[in-house]
Amino acid sequence: MAARRGGGSGILPHRDIVSLLSHLWALSKNPGELGVSHIGVILGSSPPGMGVKRSLQSGGTMLGFLANSFIVLSTASNYWIRYSGGHSGLWQECNEGICSNIPCDSTLAVTRACMVLAAGCGIMGLVMGLRLLCSEGYSRGQTTCAVFFISGLLLLIALTVYTVKNAWKDDVFYSWSYFLGWLALPFSILAGFCFLLADMIMQSTDAISGFPVCL
């Protein structure tokens, strides 16, 4: 009678049957070394936590993509503030349909630099997240998590400085480019938390796999 996988209807190939028998033979000699990782091999299942880890990494990558899209659009557009007769962004101001470059001051330079660096960190984190998704095995995302957190911190600095600069102007109203920057902030932080939780799951999985099961 052909051996079948637990919970499935497919027949085990000859190579898997040989691997199963070899593991059973090895464990029969040293039953005290039986661990969770051996059980996973015998049952033909993936290590515990792998599905949750992949889901968190996928969610983190998607949140990172949304955050980076908002950052780039916010940085490049000229609708951070509106005022009577025109609107302005980080690079240009437009009055009655005519746009010109904005003279750079210290606060505006800080906002520009932090927004550009946040966008760069977002792109880097997105690439690293996609690399984790495409990799096999126990790849971890501590660096990816840190990159997204740094991107969120840079966003917070840029938006706070810009808010303080224009908060005292009575005839100025914040517009959609400004609010896109604030919208990107929670997405970037949540993306970092997704990769952090995925890494914590991998650490707990490694600890469980190394814990012997007493028979």
C-alpha cells in the first residue's frame, strides 16, 4: 500500500519515503534527541511559524510600498500649503499659474533633506523586503525593520519642522501634499513592526526547534 502524506491525498514519492525511513532509523537509535524540527521532517510539514512569518513579511512589504509611494508623491508635489493666490511645496511656489523656485532657508533645507532621506530609506526597505520574500529558509529582517523605522523618524522630523515653520501664518492652509507625508508615517512604522514581529517569530521558532522532547 502506498504511503500518503498526513492531511493530503498525494502519494509520497520514492525519495521522500527513503528520507522518512532514514529519519525514523536514526531516531530509533537516539530517541532522546527527538525535537520539533525532527517531527516537522517526519510529518513532511514546514517548520512552525513559517506561514505567519511570510504573512507578516508580505504585509510589511505592502505597507512599505504604500508608505514609499506617499513619501515620493508628497516630496515631489507643490501642494504643501495654500495661500491667497497660489500654493507652495518644498521646491517651488506657484502664484497665479506661474511657478518659481523657492529660496532655501535652514528650516526648509532640513525638511527637504529629511524627506529625500526618508524616501531613500523607504526604497531600500522595500527592496530588502522583496528580497526576504524571495529568499528561502530562515532569512531574518532586523535590518529591514530598522530601515523602515529610520524612514519614519526622518518623516517625523521633516513634518514637524515644516509645521513649526508655517504654524504661525494666519493666511496659510496645509494642503494634500503635506497630509500625504503624515499619512506615510504610520504606514512606515507599521511596516517596521511587521518585520520586527516576523523576526521575533523566527527567534522563537529557533528556540522551540532546539528544545528536546522527552519521550
